[in-house]
Amino acid sequence: MSYDLVIIGSGPGGYSAAVRAGQYGLKTAIIEKDPKLGGTCLHVGCVPTKALLHSAEVWDYFVHPGDQGISCDNPTLNYPAVLDRKDNIVSKHAKGIDFLMKKNKVEVIKGFGVLKGGGKIEIKTADGVREIESKNIIIATGSEARMLPGLTPDPAYLLTNVEILKMNTVPKSLAIIGAGAVGVEFGSIFSRFGTQVTILEMLPRLVPVEDEEISKELARNFKKAGIRCETGAKAENIRRTGNGVALTVTLANGTKEQLEAEKLLVAVGRKPNTESIGLANTKVEVDRGFIKVDGFQRTSEPGVYAIGDVVAGTPQLAHVATMEGMVAVGHMAGKDVKPINKNRIPGCTYTEPGIGSVGMTEAQARAAGHDIKVGKFPFSGNSKASILGHHEGFVKIIGDAKYGEILGVHIIGPHGYELIAEAVTAMEAEATVESMMATIHAHPTLYEAVGEAFNAVYGLAINA
């Protein structure tokens, strides 16, 4: 059997690329080793995590109803029902992907795909082994959670993003190693559900990829929420106890502490799924397991592209994988496509308060030699934030002092992960600080704060 395109992996990048290929009239197949399409993001990542975060946000209103002028005595959290809701959302969207494959005439092959070179792919299925060939191949095999050396996940006490989503009760205490997006999001979820949360991070601050002021504001809000955060900390001697897990923590000041918790979440990054997919049979070049590609997502093997978490040098984000898929399919179909601008990739962290960012941090802009102006506007000056009862955080704009180029936008506050969209669009359209100052923002809205922050670059914010 011969195809125009075969995609290995059905996560956001893989299935989106398959849809686009079908729209372009390419004879396409997608190979997936798991029973359902959708990959990590849909089943044990982005979607179920955000479903839990929404439930945690709603629960927080019930726990503090007086803030809204509402009486609500003795509310109860039905966590199994929360999990059912999460699972129903996942199931709905998995069925939606099945529909999209049929609608766009994409053949779905259940099995494990291995590259054999020369456009050939061996597929190991429940019924045996078969071989197909294709003019083009996209590697979209994604990633899996890294585990600390010498440890393996255990649903009873040692968790990754997979096991923690399957817990049927809310733990009394949870220790988290790693303060990237995964660690702080789960910390935000379970703290609001009543868990005593401790976050340990080796680096000097939470969410290390974000602007330093964003990290400080998140740490301040987590402390206010009762989440213990230890940065510059090292965890070792992790062991099972009768009631959960114990570990030795070396704090930033050098003192050692014995920490115990009911559960331990390891959130120290993700590794690419490239070990067993037959790269040795091709000319594909790798760097520490990550696949090297050019701007059109092409590998060193003719006709073989790679997208998503397996790609070297791009953030491991679902929306990045999707756009890389659009670039790869557009290129092989002869369309006019342009490579991804890595300075236009939004980063979103769905904590409370939420984080959204794009472009350079202040430190990066200064290090790059830019003469910058910085504008900040606090959500405490935003009417809609006050209405919501969530007025912590701020919007921070980094602009070029001479030309008004928007170099970076960083938001922490209510729905910051949604508000960043305006900034991404502005930067992609090459808008300036001045043109954003002239953009009318509706009142009362949260995104007014973005407009005010652009005005603040020149000291002209109205409500601050």
C-alpha cells in the first residue's frame, strides 16, 4: 500500500497534520499505537489537566461564597464526579478526532510504526506485522515524562502526569519536584481542593522560562494560597513509607530537611519518544534524542519530516506541534508556507493566577542589546478583575525604545493564558506599541489591562 503521506502519532500535531493533508487532497494514513487517537495532550496532558483546573476554580467559589455575596453552607467536593466530568470531556474530543479522520478520508492504522528507510514503514499490529510505503512521512511520536534516576512510577505514591490524573481521591499532602508548567499547575489544582502542597525546584525560581517578575508574582500568590515553594532545593533519598513517601531535601541555605507526603509528583521535564521508531534505518540526525529539522520541519532523510515534542530546539507545546504540522504538510503539498517564528510562540500556564507570555523576557531583551522601555499595569486597576474578585498580578510590556517594536509581553493575572492572544496577534502583525495604544479596548474587560500596559510604556496609563 502506497500513500502520499503517513503520519506516525496522533497527538495534536499528528492529527491536525492529517486533517490538513486530507484538505489538500493527499492520500493520507495515520499510525497510532494507543487504542484511541489524541496522544498525551488529550488523554493525560493538556485537556484533562485543564478540566481539573476549571473544577478547582469553581470549587474555590463554593469554598469562599461570601466573597460573591452568596451563602453556601457545607459544600462538598465529589471528586469521583470531577474525574467523570474530565473523562467525558476527553472521550468527547477523542470521538471528535475519529470523526475528523473519516471526514478528511484519513486512514487510521492501529499499531506501532517503525521507519525502515526509503519511505517504508513497518507496522506492528495485534494481527501481526505489515509494511507500507509513502512519498512523505511525518514523525509525530511525542514525548513522555522524565523520571528521576533509579525510580519508576508507582500509582500508590510516585506519580507522573499519567498516574496523578488517575487518582480517585484527593491526597491530604502532595510534594512536587519541578516548578515548570506541569508542577505548578498540579500544585494549583490540588491546593484548591484542600491538599497541603509543597513544590521543590532546583533552579532559583518558579516557572524558570518566564520573566523574573512573573516568577516572583506567582511565588507571592502561591505563598498566600498556602503552597510551600522551595527554590534552589535538591531532593534525594526518595523512599516509600507506610503512609506515602519520604525524601531528603537540601534547601537553598544548605540545611537538610526530611519531608513526608502522601504522594510525590515528579515533574522534571519530558523526553522524546524516538528510541524505538527506527531512526537508525534513516539519515535522520538527532541531538540527545531530539530530531534535528530545518525551517520546513524536514529531517536529513529525504521525504521525512518531524513535528512536536520530538523536535530539537522548540518548546514542547501542543500548539507548536500543530503549527509545525501545518508547515510540514503545506511544504510537501507545494503551498506557500513560512517557518515558525520562535519569538511568536505563546506560552501559557493555567495556574491561579494564570500566566501568558510571548517574545523576550526583560533580561533577554537587555542581553540582546536592546534599548528598552517597560510598561506595567496591575489588575488591581482593572474593573473587570475586581468584578471577578481576582485582581492579583499585572501585564508587562517590553518595547524597543527607538522604534516602538513590541519585544515581549508577559501577563500574570485572571485568565492571563487567554489575554496573551492579543499580544501574539499584534507581534505577528508587526504592530508597534503606538498602534496598540491607539487600539480601542472594550470596557469593562480584562483585556483593557493589556491596552493600559501598552500606554504605560510611555507613562500614559490612565487607571494606574
